[in-house]
Amino acid sequence: MNDGTSTADETAEITRAIPELELLSDDALDAIEAAADTILQEVGVNFVNNPEALERWRRAGAEIEGERVRLPRGLARELCATAPGVFTQLARNPARSVEIGGRGLVLAPVYGPPFVHDAGRGQRYATIEDFRNFVKLGQTARWLHHSGGTVCEPTDLPVNKRHLDMLHAHMTLSDKPFMGTATEPSRARHCIEMCGILFGEDVVREKTVMTSLITIGSPLTFDDTMTGALEIYAAHNQSCILAPFAVVGATTPGSVAGTLAQLLAEVLAGAAYAQLVRKGAPVIFGPFVTTMDRHGGGTGFGTPAASQITYGAGQLARRLGLPYRAGGALTGARLPDAQAAYESAASLNDGLLSGANFMLHACGWLEGGLVSSYEKFVMDADRLGVLHGFAGGVEAGLDDALDALREVGPGGHFLGREPEMAGGWQSDIFDNRPFEAWIEDGGRDAMKLATERVRDLLESYEPPALDPAIDEALSAFVAAKKAEMPDSFM
């Protein structure tokens, strides 16, 4: 049994020894797959402002009408057959490279928020200092396997240049795998060039060293920005999470089965297109799923429908033979409070049991993805140890337990025995001592304990070693690219 214990620098991805939760029957899955084929054939998908994409589809046998692409039944699935079911993403520290797919689960931090929050200063716009702090926290988090991407949006930097500083921070402040930028095709190319400096151009041509998030505009729309970034990454054999943005009842039909059919059609179209760009390009089946909050019009997390779609999408991904992205510590809460804990725990468990291979937003997410929280980052990262322990399964062997019972006998106890004292996951943050001891030590609540944990981790952080010549070359590249263009905040 994997009991969740670890050394401080553990980064090995989770390998499941437990079954996935198979929510939908084979008949239901067959019907959803047939509906997805019908959507692609009859409704089609839009590829906006991208004549080259339309021409690729035309040559592959699709019907083109304006920007609408309709695919003959089975074409997308046939093209997807060349996408790998398992691939390795290299880290600059080879011991921290990860395998994405199969029975594995890779955990990555929050992605995308323009705001940050901490107990001392409250909510505010994120800066590059915040970004670097989150990368440092991710580097120290022993249950986190991946440095992530836009852990917060550094709004103090120009929009057209901030990707350079963000990637530079991942490359220098962490030695875990990281994500590239997909906000504009030229920025994706900069990421490829920077990886050439860090890993070597020959490595980047043949190996996968980045994973990037490609958002599909649900329903059924691929815009030129995201498609352009997908083309750059796929052409260079870098992996892309194909992520329809599913708000059930708003950007998808209101039913679970209807939403799953639409999501499958969208991912099929994106994965197939990546294969048209380069056969064998790695892609991840990665919808983001939330539901409408009928009270305030916002998004809801930890809801039954979101869970059902998460489990169903996992089954569809496995049938398609693609790695699957799902879950995360998702919540609509404004603070790391009870709502955040309930919703995040539900979403984390959904991701694990649905068979996810890559989990974005595994720590730090707050307020529906608008906020990266310092305290929640470390609380979530601590809790990820539970996923490790649970996924390890239970061994059937009883010899040790029987020996212990023979030793202790009736009326004895197991306290103090080394195997019992050493076993099992235990929080590095929360205080579970009796009330009297807790009061005597200051009666600190979870937020206070997490605030202290953030402070301690940042104060003790030490950057991983990096070849000075590579460090200098990366800095020079960033400076040169910034000098080529005027600042833009649009």
C-alpha cells in the first residue's frame, strides 16, 4: 500500500492502484459517441479567421462552408488514432519528468487568475512578484508534480511581454515541468525558442517539454488565436490540453448526456486537427466543466451534474485512447473557508476517481478562477497527499498485522510501535491536538496556520541549480524580445 508518506522532494506522479468510477453504461457511451459524430457531420465546427486550417480540413475530406467545417462520420476518430495515449513531458531536472496518460495522475497548480489574495493584504491585482512567489511555493510542494503555467496573471507587466517573464520564472525558479503560453501564436513560438535554450533545440524537436492549455470556444468554435497556438505547439511535438469551456446550460445543452456529446465533438475536432498539423502530436482530452448558479448567475462547483460529466468524460477519453484532464481544487468561494473546502474536496475526488491523468488547478484556485490564494495554495497542496495515499490502494497481506496482534495480545495497545507510528499521511499544516494544547499554543485557525506556512516556505526557499550559461542566455533572450516591441496593455 502507498500510505502517502514521502520525502520532502517527492514529485513522482500518482500511479493508481484503484479502479476508476465507471458511471455510464456501454450503451450510454455508444449513444453519446454516435451523437458526437452527428454533431460533427450535421452541425460542424467553426474555425474562425484561419484559411490554412480550412484548407487542411478540405484536403482531409471535410466539407467546408464559409468558416464551418463538417466532418464525415468517423473521420475525426480515424485521425485521432495517431495521437499517443501516453507520453512523457521532460523537466530540466530529469528526475522530475512526468508521464501523462495510462494509470498516472500529474498534479499542477492553479492557472489563469488576474487577482491574488492573502490574509494580510486581501484581494488585489496580481504582479510578477506574486507570480514568482507561487512558482516558489510550487517548487517546495512535495505532492505537486508540475510547476503549471499562468499561476496568476502579472498585470503589472505589458500583456504582449509578460509571457516572457512568466516562462523565465518557471525555468529558473523551479526544476519541475511547466506549461507554455497560448494567448497568441507568436508567444507560443517564443516559448518554443526559450525551451530550445533550456533543453537544447535537438531535444525540443523530438521530445515533449511543454504542456499548454488550448481553450475551445463552446459551443463548437475554434478561434484563430488558440488554433494558431495549437498549430505552433503541435508542429513542434509539444502537448496541448484541448479544453472546451463547458458551463452546463449556458455554453452546452442543459443535460449531462447532451453536454458530453458536445464536449466529445469539440475535443475530437481539436485532436484531429492537431494530427493534421503533425501526426503523433500529443494532446489531452481536457474539458473544463462547471454549472450555472441559478441564484446569482455565476458558476457552481461541486455540483452533481459537474461530477457526472467529469466521470462520463473520463470514460469517453479512455475509449478514445487519449490522456484525460479533469478535477482540481475548484470552488466559487471568495475565501479559503468551509465552502471552499467542501467544493474543492469534491472536485479533487472527482478528478482522481474519474481517471484523470492531468489535474490543473490542483491547488490555489479561488472565486471561480478569478483569484490565486496564497493560503489556499498551501492548504490544497498539503491535502494532495491524501490523493497519493488513497490512489495507492490497499494490500491484502495480513502477516504484519497478525504478528502485531500476537505481540500485543488482548487488552494491549499498538501505540509506540514503529510500523504504526510511521504509517499514513499526516498534514504538515493543520493542528489536530486536543483543545487544551491548541489553546495553549495560541488557538490558531486554519487561515493563520496556512499564513505561517506560506511565510516559512518563502523564507526557506532555495532556487534549484541552473547552468549559469543557460541562465544568462535565457535572460538575454527575454531582454532582446522585449526590446523588439513597444509595451501593450491590450
